[in-house]
Amino acid sequence: MLEFLVGKFNYYIYIFLMMIGFYAMIGKRNLVKKLIGMNIFQWSIILYFVSIGAKKGGSIPIVEGLSGHGAHIVSHASQYVNPLPHVLMLTAIVVGVGTTGVALALLLRIYNKYKTLEEDEILRKMK
Amino acid sequence: MIDKHESIIIKMISRILAPFVQLYALYVIMHGHTSPGGGFQGGVILGASFILLAIAFGIDEVKERFAERILTTFTSMGVFIYGFIGFVCFILGANFLDYGILPVVEPRGMGMLGIEIGVGITVMAVMVSIFYDLSTYE
Amino acid sequence: MNIYQLPFPIIVVFFPLFFAFLIPVLGWWKKSLCYPLAMIAVSISFFSSLIVANRVLRYGPLHYYLGGWEPPWGIEFSIDHLNAFIAVLVTSLSFLVVIYAKRSVEKELPGKEIPFYCLFLLLFTGLLGIVSTGDMFNLYVFLEIASLSCYALIAVGKDRALVASFRYVVMGTIGACFYLLGVGYLYIVTGSLNMGDLAVLLPPLYGNAVVQTAFVFILIGLGIKIALFPLHTWQPDAYTYAPSVVSVMISTAMAKTSIYALIRIIFSVFTLNFITGFLPIFDIICWLSAIAMIFGSIYAIMQSKLKKMLAYSSIANVGYIILGIGLSVSTTMGLTPALMHILNHALMKGCMFMVAGAFIYKAGLWDINNFVGLGRKMPYTCLAFILAALAMIGMPPSVGFISKWYLILAALDSGKYLLVAVIFFSTLLMIVYFWKVIEIMYIRVEERQEGEESEIRVDEEPMSMLVPGIILAFLCFAIGIVWISGIFSPILDTINSSFGLGVVP
């Protein structure tokens, strides 16, 4: 029971962050705050993925001082931290940055058109 | 519009710092496969150096030196470097992006380096272009 | 050298990517070059996808390892019959859309052609990447490439397009994040990201709660992208206020590739034993799609804008396809009704959105009540609309009739008689809203002042916009005859048997 509560603390943290982001997307009326909520949502998942790769007593996954393939080092792979989630999350971070850029550009155009960023005022002006 | 900053300390310091930031960015790109770093990280730092200059000196000055058309060309150039290396690998007989077959010393390392340079250039151009678009307020 | 040794999966996916980045460079130099470049890129992909389909039909599934690394260490592009079918569908529809796009873009988005074609080719790349890839994380990357291009393309439309696109950005990102979370859970449990490898590694782990949670997350994530019933709220505004070309493209190609991704993950990664043995989720899917069919049709009747009506009708038709997926485990026909309706709905909806775009191009008409007398002013366009509407309602031997027939047979086969009633009821609702448009176009007469000219000139739209619409309308009926004659049956049988469907327990 204690292991379930304390050993898996990365799950609790990421779920907590994700719900904060989700609440901001639904509960806030300003469009920029919704965008920030979406960002927190994405970053919480990225943090979770990075935390998967960690190992107790693992060292940095860089093979020292070899040119060539170094296949004989692979047999000790269990003592290195898993680098694959880090690499996957690089791509996810890039995707997040791209989405934020597009959303900010949209918000700029919305502000130029409607002169406000509150959702209820925009809905009223659209009618 | 982002105007010139009034303080002379900021202008002097950013003018001195910008080349060092760019050098650090090149270092991060080059060392991508043996230390933390790589194309995307180095490209962001390289773009950040231009954004630093734009915040200190006003966006018009930076736009004079680094116009938007050239930025679009840089974006495409990065993707073409990537594609060129990929297609050279496939013309020489192996699969797409299979670096082992390139006729240089240390083919896998050099192939990865070329790809990272391409990615770095594209990311730098995209970061500066996003900054340009978001800071012009009409 | 045998033509099959050329790496056509790479050509299909990466050539549009490079052309997409060539367009800004050459377009700044000479603006009239960007349309021919887009045309060349789509044609190359179209012919390459035909060659890939031919190779798959002759020699079996095709595997291409990127970078020479074998799976599970590397990313592979694996193309089998289902992939080839959807790839040919997407590329041929995009080919027709590009022919249609020239005049429409010139009129609706003057001066913005360079960014438009660049984004269009990026969307095309993303869609083909989703179709070709055999790796779960690569699917996420291509899904986001396609979605980002879509957000930007929708935002250049009129009036409410900006807010509709913002809503789509937020909801689409939540969907992609849920998908990523599901992939992460699968990676923790098995250590592999390749679809074929997961199908081998997962069966001993089916009882594990992590795997079941991963499945639900992926289902919800892709469901937001498909616009499945409770998660559809972004869709009507996005389809309505986008430019006409973009509406055609996303309602046909983008929705179908997301449904393909769902089919691939349900049947290839989590094989049939998981669904029938451990998680009875297909009943829920059947009922959700039944509600979607009725709800979509009722809302479509209430609309007065043609494009919004077609958008709600799309929700109803996506309900049909998902109903086909839901019924596939309990009937001998397997996935046949769902795959049929994917092709058929793409043809019918593509034709109708093209006609709606033609009305906007020629006369700026959005509202149905203003369509009076269009039957005489634009006869060929309205003929295409009538053919597509008849196909949608289900007149034999059109494609709509064939897919409804197979769906009803599948529902009877699995013993769910209430669903048969739902299908009939939604067809009746479809007749109501399509008849409303046809009546206003042809039968109602304009009120004229005394002494005005009573002659109506024929003022047709340009040829390059008319021909794709007529081709699609003609194909609605021709492909119906093809389905009846059974030319596609070997492909569908191979797909069904490769998934283990088609055998009633």
C-alpha cells in the first residue's frame, strides 16, 4: 500500500498537472488562459514520459570513447538510463511549440477582429 | 511594435553577447549525438540570439538585416539539406536515411551531423519568423 | 531494373513534403509557379500510390525500413491491402481537389496562394504519412503535421472561421495528447512501439489494467479527431466557415484517415481476442453511433446554411461508418460495410461540398432560401448535386444504397433489430433535408416584378471546377455497379481474413 502511494509519485504529479490544465481549458473564460491550460496539459504528459525512463542508479546513456559500433558495450545496457522516451519527447515538445505558435497567431487575429479576448463577449459579437 | 530599448547597458551587453550565444548554439548542434543537444535545441538557441537583438534594438533594425523572404528561404534550405542526405543514401543503393553507405570517413556520424545542421537551420528560421509575426501589431 | 524495387512508399510520402517547401522559394520568385508545382506533387503521389497498390495486390504486404534499421529498433512503413485501399482513395480525391482548387482559391483567397498551396501539400503529406506508417509514435507525428496544417487552413476562411479554428486547435490538441498517453502506456508495458511487434507482445498482457486504459485513451483521442458523437462540437463550425477547397479536403480525406488509424489500432495492434474477450466496448460504440446518426440528421434539418447542413450530415455518416466497425465482430461480413461506406461517403460528400463551393464562387450564396431558380441558371452543377443527393438517400444502384444495404444486413446478422430501425429512420430524415434543397433549387419560382424579363440565362461555373464535381457524381453511381459486380471483393476478403474477422462465433 505504501509502495503504491509513494513509489508511483510521478503518476500523481502528472495527473495533478493534467487536471489543472484541463480545468483551465474548461473553467476560464479568457482565450489566452485556455491556451495556457492546453499547454500545461501537454507538458504534463511530456514530464510523465521523461519520468518513465529513469532508473535507480542508472548512468547517462552515452557510450564513452569509441569510434565504430561498440557492440560489446550494449550488453551492459541495463545500467544506462533509457534514452528512448527522451528522444520521443523531443519530437512532442516540437509539436507543442508549433501548436502554441499557431494558436497565438490565431489569438492575435481574433483580437484584431473582435477587440476583445473574453469568450462570452466574442460569442455576443458574433451573433 | 517592439521599439529600441532606452537603456544603454542592455544595448551594449546584447551586442557583445550575441556572437557567443550563436557559438554556443553551433556547439550544441554539433555535439548532438554524444551529449545532450541536437538540431532542435541548437536551432532554438540560435533563433534566441536574433530575438535577443530584436528586443534590445527594436524589430525594424533586425528586419532590415534579416528580411522575411530570406527567412523563408532558410526554412526551405534546412528541409532540402535533410532531404538531400536522405536521397543520396537511397540513390547509392540503401534505404532512405541509411547513413552507413555514404562515402565519407565515419559515415554514420557525418550523416547524423548533416541532418542536425539541416534541422537547426530550419528551426532557427521558424523561431525568428514566429517572433516577427507575433510582434507586429496593427 | 524491376519497377517494384523503387521505394514507392517513400515517394508517396516525402515528395509532397519537399514540394511543399519548394513552393515558397519558387513562389516568391514567380507567383504563377505555385499551382503547377502543387499539381505535379499530387500527381506524382497519385501514380506512386497506384503502383504501390498494384505491388501489394501482386506480391503481398510491403515493408520498408527507414534508415535500414529493422523493426523493432527502427521505423517501418508497412503497406498491406487496407493501407493501399485508403492511400489510393486519399490521393485520387486530392488530385480532383487540386484540379478544383485553382479558380476557387483565386477568388476566395486572393494573394494568399503561396501559403495556401504550401499548407495544402503539408496536409497531404501528413495524411499519406498516417496511412503508410507502421509505427505508433510516427502516427502521432504525422497526425499532428496534418492537424496543424488543417488548423491554419481553416483559419483563413470568413466570418467565424477564426473562433472555429481556435476551438478546433484546443480540442484537437487534447485528442492528440490522449493518443500520446495511450502510446506511452503501451510502451511502458511492452517496450516496443512498432505495430506488428505490439501485436505479438500484447496478448499475454491483455488482463493488465494498463493495457485496457491505454486502449480507452487511444479510442477517445482518435474519437476527438474523427468527431465521434459526444466529441464532435468543433466540427460543424470548422467545416462551414473554412474555404470551399479546404472543406472538401477535410471532410473527405482527413476524416477518413483518422477512421483508418482507429481501425488499424483496434484490429492490428489490439487484435480481436482483446475486444471480444476482455473489454466489451463495441456495444457502446454501436449505441453511440446510433445516437450520432439520429442527432446529426435532426440538426441538419434545422440548418439554413448549405455547408452547415452538409457538416451535420457528415456527423451522421461518420456514425454509419463507426456502426459498421462496431458490428464487424458479430457478423460474417466483417469490416466490409465500414470500408464500403468510407469510400462511398468520400465520393458523395466530396461532390456535395464541391457543389456548395461552386455556388459560393459563382453567386456568393450561403443560405438555402436564396437558391431559388438555380436549377435553371447552373444546370450541370445542380445535376451533380441531385445525383449525389440521390446516392446519399440510397437509390439503387448508387453507392449509398449499397452501403446501407450491407449495414442493414450486418445489423440483421448480429441480431440488433433496433439498429435496423435507426438506419431506416435516419434515411427518412436525410430525405427530408435533401428534398428541401432540391425543391428550392428546381421547383420554387422566383417572384418577379411586373414587366421584367422572364428569361433566365444559363450562367455556369468554370470548367475546371465543374469537371471534378461531375466526375464524382458519376462515380457515385459507377462505383455502385462496381461494388455489385464484386471487383473489390478479393481485397475486402483479404482484409477481413488478415484481421481474423468474418467468422461468426
